[in-house]
Amino acid sequence: MKREFIIWPAIDLRGGRCVRLRQGRAADETVYGEDPPAMARRWAAEGARGLHVVDLDGAFEGRPAQLDVVGRIVKAVAPIPVELGGGLRTDADIRAACDAGVARVILGTRALGDPAQIRRLAAKYSDALAVGIDAREGRVAVRGWVEESTWTAMEAARRMADCGVRTLIVTDIARDGMLSGAAVDVMAEICDAAPACDIIASGGVAGPEDIRRLLALRRPNLVGAIVGKALYEGATSLGELQAAVDADFRHSPRSTSSGAAP
């Protein structure tokens, strides 16, 4: 059985609406919908096999702010898995997200600030936990991308792998919301730095060619891509992106290790 590469449509929540930010800047926002569950149903109807949801208010405020909306999204698309990031900085926050029905929680600021706690959480939650590595010019950004840490993306990937984290979501901030193409070289380096981790690429995907370029890396632990603006702006469709995956799937057998949606 070949390994599945998943396209994750992104739903970024702010003030109860679906939005996209350019390069994570709070002041550079575009609103794409007033009804997030309806948007989730749209992606489900178009064949989504997972949804990537970010609570932007939570990321900026340091605590979950959209769990009621997230719960409605989960119910709207069940049984399609929903992963959630943004502001999950305590054990209680993680439990609340799981109670809302998300299949996987994504930690960022907390993970990089306290690796010992991440080791504990990785053991407890296993595949239901991922760490987001969001990099700007090689350095990891935290607290809603408004602060820069001392870690490089490669260091973060290695340390999270050492802590037992099974999934890393890697974002090139400079490409996020820019439709400038996936950071293929960066993803290759991260895959090689953390071969025991499943890697999901985020930022810059503009169309099927980006998916083909990612798949052409032939890294068995590169298991998905998150796509936002390209879908919302109509630059491509979920069907086109999935067709690129399916064509590669038919012609290039992949590893049978884990990597499907949780």
C-alpha cells in the first residue's frame, strides 16, 4: 500500500470569520467568509481529506479564542479530521481543543520554550500532537509570529524529533499568503534533519506545480501540504491539487509508513 500525501485546506479564524494574513501580519488581513463551518463544508464537498484550522486570535492573545467555532467546524465535516493551532499554551488548552473534537493539536510557542514539557506531551498524545515550526529567514518565530526565537528551523526540527514529536508543520513565513511557490529546498532540509518525523509543508503553494515539486523531492516523510490563499483566490482548486498527488501516487510508489491524516 502506498503512502498518502494529504492536501490540507487552511481555515484561519479571526473574530469568528475566515481570513488570510499576508506573511502573518495582523494588519494585512483579507476576509474570505463570515461562516467558517460553511467554508469547511465547501472544502469537504470538494474532497478535502483533512482541514488545517488556525485560531489567529488565540495565537496573538496566547489563549484559545475560537473553540466554539472550531467545534462547529468539526461537526460540520465529521468524520474528516481537523487539526488546530493557535494559542494552545497550557495543558488545559490542549484538553479543551480535544474536547472540541479536533484530531490533532498544533503547538508552537510552548514547544520551543519548554522542550521537557513537549517530551511529556508527545508521549501522552502521540499522533494527536504536532509542532509548528514557523521560520523567517531561517529563524523560528513565536507568539503569533511577532517575536523571533534564537532557534534555527533545523535546530527546532532536530530538537522536536529528539522529544518524540511525530509530526512537524513547517511554514516559510516570507512565502505565507504570497503565492510565491513552496519553499522546496527548506522542506528537503527539514525532512533530512528530522527523518523520524512526518513533515507537512506550509506557505507559498500556488498551484499543482508546487505540489509536484514537493513530491519530486522523494522524501518519504514529507506527507502533506497546507494550502490557503491559492484556494481562496481561485488560483487553483482542491481538485487540481489532488490530481497532482494522484498522478504521482500512481507513477511513483511511496513508503508504507505512517503519514495519513490522524
